[in-house]
Amino acid sequence: MTTLCRVMQVSTSTYYNFLASSMPMRYYENNKLRTSIEIIHRRSRNTYGKRRVQAELRSEGKRHGLIRISRLMKESGLKAKAAKKYKATINSCHDLITYENKLDRKFSPTKPSTHFTSDITYIRTLNGWLFLAVVIDLYSRKVVGWSMANHMRAELVCNALQMAKIKGVKLSGSLHHSDRGVQYCSNAFQSLLSKNNMTPSMSRKGNCWDNAPTESFFHSLKVESVENKIYKNHEEAKQENFDYIEVFYNIQRLHWECLLNCVISGRL
């Protein structure tokens, strides 16, 4: 170190004085940042990984690198929840009319209320399976309509779309995309689309990537809320999923599409 100081034309006493004064400050800064990270992670219901934590910090005017954030999260034992595989609920073995894939994986519309996607998933309770149908606005990635029931009849998906309408979401003139499940091909649901002047679009058979945004939502729901839980009854499941969708997912949670738009616009 003495040799290095001589080469850099810095006295050893100056170097060690600087080291003594800067280390406590760095330690203080790391502790302060660690506290901010822990608050963000707890606020996210312990679901955020390093990238979403970084985005939240930047929204607060704090710019820190992913490596530093990752290291501090690891030291604090914080990590994003991992995913598990789940079985499909689609039943496309029917003789009803299906429709072409007009969405064609164009998942980034430039205006709200122009493109919607829908699907069904299942939730386990001690009183039997509970099924959840959702309607998602591709522009905001928010769940604008949803319905839960102990059956998978057409009524389930119709109620989800009706909720969106009741909430004041503009449906007329929009595109509605779903899988080829019997519920979405049913006369009841197709009549509802026609009544609201919506154009039907459906994924290709056996291709879940054609409806990736809705699959992504179900992935988040299962990993961040439902996983490793067995609800006592349907009412408990409905209440907790209402809280996840309406309080956390739609209002608090950062969405990758929104993050991308922020990066492109220079806000992050």
C-alpha cells in the first residue's frame, strides 16, 4: 500500500484518513438502502425481485445498480417467489364455432379499452375447487372484470365480462381474445360479445402463448397469493382473491408493460 501511495503521489496518512472516514459512511448508506429495500419487498407482499425493487427505488428518485440491490437482498434473505407448474383447465373438445386469432400476439395496444384477454383458472379449497375467470385490459394489464364460482359454465365468463361493463369499462368496438374453451365459444358468451359490439379472437389450438398476458396474470396470482394455501371455504378464497386483484394487483403492483413504457419514455 505504501508503494501504491507513492506511485499515485498520495501520502499514506491521507489514504488511511480517507479510508477511516468513508467506510462508516458506506456502511450507513448500505443500511439505509437495505431498509428501503425491505420496506418495498414487504409492501409487495414479499413478491418483488431485484428488478421491480430497482424500479420502485427509481420511482422514489433513488438510483442504484442491480448488483448492489441483489447483494443487499441476498444478505437480508429477500427473494422473489418461484413458480410451480399447474394443470390446464381448457376444454376445447366441442362442436361449437371457433374464431381466428385476430390478436396475433400483438400484446401492446397504444390505447386503453381496445384489446381485452380472458381465461379461467382454478383455486383449491377444503370445500372443493373454485374457478376464477378474468378479463384483462392489455393496455394497462389491469383485471377490469372477474368472476368466481364453483362451476365452469358459460355463466362464469359472462359474469366476468359483465363486471367490466358495470365498472364503466368501454367495451364497444374492442377486440376480445380468449382460448377455444367451450365457455368462450358458447352461444351465451358470443351473444354477449355481439351485444357489446366486441370482436371475438381465439388462440390457436393448444397454444397458450397466444394468450400470454392472461397466463402471466395467473402465474402471478398462483405464485404471489394462492400457492401453498388451502382455503377453508369458498368465501375465504373469494375474499383473499378480491384483496389480491383489486387492492394489490390493480393498484400497487408494478407491471412489466408499465415498466417498459417508463424506460422508453425516460421516466426510469
